[in-house]
Amino acid sequence: MDHTAVELNGSNVINFHDVTIICQKFCNTRSPDCPRDFSIILFDLSVVLILIHIMRFLMKPLKQPKVIPDVLAGIILGPSGLGHKKNFAKAYTTEITEFIITNIGFIGLMFFVFVMGVKTDLCAATKAGKKHWVIASVGVVIPHFVGYLVISNIINEIDPVLRYSGGCIISVMIITTFPATNSILKDMNLLSSEVGRLSLTTVVMSDIAGISVMILFEAIKLARRNKISMLYFLLTTFGFGGLISFGVPPLMKWINVKNRKGKFAEQNYVIASLIGCLLSGFTADFTGGAMGNGPIWLGLAMPNGPLAGATIVHNVELIVNEVFMPFAYATIGLKTNVFEMLQSWSHLTPIFAFGVISFVTKLLTTIVAAKFMDMSYRDSATTGFMLNLRGQTEYYACLHLYELKYLSTPSFTLMVVMITTMTSISCCIINFLYDPTIPYKINKKRTIQHTMQESELRILACIYDQESLSSLFNFLEFSNPTTKSPFKVYTLNLIELIGRGAPIFIDHTKPNEEYWDDNNEVVHNSIKFYEKAHMECITMNFFTSVTPNRTMYQDICEFALTNKVGFIILPFHKKCIEVGNDFSNANLRPGVQSTNANTLSHAPCSVGIFACKNFSPWGTLTTIGSQRIHRQFAILFLGGPDAREALTLAGRMVEHPDVSLIVVRFLSNEYKGDDILERRMDDGVITSFWVKNERNEKVEYKEVVVSDGSETILAIQSLNHSVPIDLWIVGRNNGINPTLLNGLSEWSDDPYLGLLGDFLVSMDFDTSGSVLVVQQQVLRDQQRSKNCVCL
């Protein structure tokens, strides 16, 4: 076999026909340069991490996804930024450090695509509807046809290398990948939006086409050298793919069954998965394919969600994104040289043309296909730009082409610049075009106050755990549903998205859809039992939403809008505690506080926050044959729409035979500072309530005149000491007169409850009673009172 060896800058480059082996010459351990090189690596990584967080902070007002500032930080470190200074480059960028950073960067990208593969649900392609298939097919086939048509017309005028790599460049700019799109939409808080869900499902099908194109490109590359090598590559690739596809899923299912009682699988399985990721990358590279193919195939073969998938993502994702990926961004930056790109611009015109044509045709065809499927112009345009988002996997593809010498430094730089620019512009346009909260604001009143007494009341009850389910049952029990005024309750079990890439929404009335989770199963059975016991007056429907904490409110609001719900009941972000314990130190429900605040801001109906301070008052429901327990409720009426909504709900509750109600209306001296229009509406509601309950011995009405917040608190504490209150009901807004709560804002801990609601749930208020904070629906273009405190 003919071979040559050439000594170049301390590296031995040996060519054996088709294979190029680069042996890096490292210094021995006694050389003083070795610790210096290690220090340089630490310095470069530190600089990249610092630059990443600086760029994220600077670009936060532009609402850019993390990948954009991260890549820019790597570019600043490289020859386009600090590395352009010869002294800096000589001191802090050596061949050895660049070699090590590059290899660690590739490992980081391998782990990234592996984790995203685990989070990808390939079953989404089988469940996709006609709309998804049309948009995905049109958005892939037509742009490729146009791109290859352009190449065929200018094939004789472009560089010979581009004749083979041009098609791959076009595919990189056309095929949308799930890892990049999911990562970007997650940063933009659009995963749970209607268009976001549509795009993610469509991208899964596009991913399948992308993997096929990558395998085809590798096969063509090998066929140019040796057809036997191509045949060997295809056989080993399909053999390796078959081994993963048929061997890994049964193993993961066995792990899930073995660890069924836990929330996560054992740590040993995570370590085994990471070793499998490295071995799959080695196998893919050894057989002649792209190194990232193996990890992403392995990730796709693993079932996402609990237990194995959730464990891998939970333990690996943070260190991959925050430790390994900065090396990848540094690698991109070290190979990006804007100055060389500008000097070679005349030779880069074809690549620029390929990129622009691919982007434009992909955008236009996607918009036309979406509009053809009866989507609005705004949603069609948003979908088009979402399916043109590019990120980590596209940068990885460019690095792969660079390592294969299909891209030079100037052309690689141009690809990086185009991907970064197009993604950044697309994100800005998406933020301008699409606001998922706009549909939630409606002009039709969906409140308890405006629901006829003898008509069905639709309630959406959100559940996080078994404690919140217990509180829900007690609330429903004492809200007094009857055969003449029945409740239709939609229970929505909210689960944080872990181990999955795309959110899922499950209707449990359909037996073919399941999400395995022990807590979910217990909740489901409890709801069935409760509905069976109250089937004459309550109809219950069970749903599950698996979504990120930051976008849970979108699922809540969208569901309430679609099902014409009149009242949403949300658990407080602090769980119930044992009697005598400090409520301020109660266990927190992660992410619930922001979810509640966002739901209050965007809900298309009225909302109630239910805070159970301990288990005692609401511990056991009254059952047939047991001793009836009488409950004492109290409503603190400060005036305004929220107070009127709370009073209407309290009016329903007091009709329950075991409920007594104390109504305390706070007034200012001679009505000074009142909103006159609001006070007149308050008078009407109070009068109507009193006329209805004038002869009801279980109802007590009081009016208390106060001059500031301290007197208001004293009056509440006096009532608390005189009568044991089981449930405090209060409107969320701060009333029609700011003087009634003057001075309380300085002590507020949970402002999204309003000042009075925050005081009632605080440890400063010594009560065992639960608290219900009510907000009436805010209509479209209706402004809240300035006294209402939002989080």
C-alpha cells in the first residue's frame, strides 16, 4: 500500500489512500509547557463562560434564545474577536489547547444530540394529522427541488468541492431539526403554545428526513472513493441501527418496570447510558459515518418520559448545557474567522446564494402550506419562521463538513454567520407576530356572578399532588352543587415536563392515551370514586398536561377558553402542613407561584387561589351516616369586581346545610376616597345578597368603618379571636379605596394574592382556617384597578 508521511508543525499526517490519520504530538509531562497548556484551557473556558452570561444579559431585551449569545461568545473568543489580536492569540490559543477544546466540544455535541434524542417522541409522527404531514412534506420537498435545480444550472461554474457539498449545505439550511427547534422554543416559552406544538410535531417528521439525508450524503461521499466502502458503510449502518432499534427499547422497558415505584431510575443506568452514548459515537465514526449519528439513534431508541428517559435528562442535561456545550461554542468560535470570509467574499457567493434561496423557499412554502390548511395568516407566518429556526445541530453539521474539508474557514464562517443571523431575525419576527396569550382575553363574561343560579357551572380544577386533590374535594363539597345547579368539573393534572422534548396533553376519557405515573394513577382513581359518589350533581372529566413549569399557565388558559369554563381553582404554592407548624416553612410546589400569577394575568374567566394552612379544618368530608360537622366561613368585602365575585361564590356556599357565613364589609369614614361607580355596583350586589338571605339565620352581615390598614387588620384579628373560622374568602384586588389597606404593602410576601389575601395566608395571622382568594374575569382591553398588585 502506498503511503506518505509529512512532518507539519509538530503533527504527523499520514495518508493511507482513503484514510487520513492525524497524530497530534504532545509534549511530555516534564515539559513546562504542559501545565501552561492546561491553564490556557481553563482560561479559555472561563472566558467563554463569562462571555456567554454577558451576552445573554445584553441580548435579553431582544428575547433571543440562549444558543445565539452562546455562539457569539465563542466567536468573540476566536480569531474574529479577541483572537484577532496576535498577542492574545499567541498567548492563549495554542495548537494543543485548540485540539483539546475541539475534541471536548465534539463530545459535548454528542451528549447534546443524545439527550435531545431521548426527549424526542417518534410516536408523534404516527399520531400526526393531515396538517402536519402536508406542512412537513411541502416544506422539505419543494425547497430541496428548487435548491438542486439551482445547483444543476450552475454546476459548471462553481468550485468542484461545492458540487458535492452544495446539496448537503442546502439540506442543512432546509431540514429543521427537533433538538434545535425544541431548545429555542423552550427559551422563548412557546413550547406549550398552539403553534409551538404544531411546529414540534412537524419537526419530528422533518428530523426523519434529515437523518436519511445525512446517511445518503455519507454513502455518496464514500462511493466517490470506493464502492466497496459505501456498501460496507450501508451494511454496518443499518446493522447498527437495527441493533439499537430492536435491542435498546426492551432493555429500557425492563428498567422502567424494575424501578416502577421510584420517580427516577437508579444512577447505574444513567452511567450505562452515557457509556452507550460514547460507544455509539465511536461505532458511527468507525463505520465511516458522522459521529453524532450514533448518539442520536441511541437517544431516539430510548423511551422518553418516566422513568429511564426522565432520569437521563434530569442527571445529564444541566452539565451538558452548562459545561460541555461551552467547549462546543468555543470550537465554533475558534474556527470562525470573519476577516478571512470578507477577504474571500467573491468565492463565497454560491454558498450565500444556496443559503438565502433555501431559507426563502422553505419560509414561503411552509407559509403557503399552513395557509392552505386553514391556518390564519399570522399563525402561518409564525409557523414558517419557527420551521426556519437553526441551532446546535446545524452548527454541528457545519463542523462535520469542515472536518471533512468540504468547507474551508471562510465558507464555514459564512455558514455560521447565516445560521446565526437567520435564527436571530426569525426569533425577533416570531416575538413580534405571535403572542400566545392574546386569545385568552375575551369580551364574553364567564364569571360566577354572571352565571344563572339554576344552570350548570363549569369549573377547571388544577391538581399538582394528592394534597391539592383533597383540598379540591372539600371546596367542591361546600360550594353546594345540586341537581338544579350542577357542576361540570374539568380536573387538570399538571406534571412538569421531564425527560420529554414536546409537551403532551392527555384526555383520559380516551383509553388509548396514557401517561404512566404512580401519582397520576392515584389521582385518577380518586376522581373516579368522587364522581361516582356525587354523580347526581357533579360531572368530572380528567385530563393531564405534561408541560414545562414556565408555560403551564398557557395550557390552563387555553383549556379554560376552549371548554367555556367559568371558574378556575388553583392550589396555593405552599402545601398544607400539620397543625401547629409554621406555614411560612411549608413545603413549596416548584413553579406553582409563577404559574398562578401568570394564570391570574391571562385567564379567560374568574380564578380562585385556594390556600390550605393545615389539614385539620378540611381533613374529612361528611359522609352518609356520620356526624355532620358545621363550618363557619367569613368573607371580607373591600369592594370592587373581585369582592363581588367572592360574595356571589359565598352566596352559593351558604346554601349548603352545614355552612354558616359572616359577611364583613369594610368602609371608609364618610366614604372618603371611594370609587363612586364601583361603590354603587357594590351596593347593588350587597342589597341583592341581603334580600336573599335576610331570614337566613346562618348569615351574619357586618359593616366596619376603618381609616387605614392597621385598623382593618385589627378588625380581622378580632373576628378571628371571637369565632373559629374554617374558610376565609376575599377578593384579590385591594378594594375601591386605597386607605382601607394603607401601610400593608411594605409587609407583602406574596403580592399576587393581593394585600389582604397575602396577610391571611401569612404566618403573622394566627388562624387554622383555609383561605380562598378570588379574582373576577378581566375582559379584553379592561384595565385592573391600580391597587391590584401583580407578581
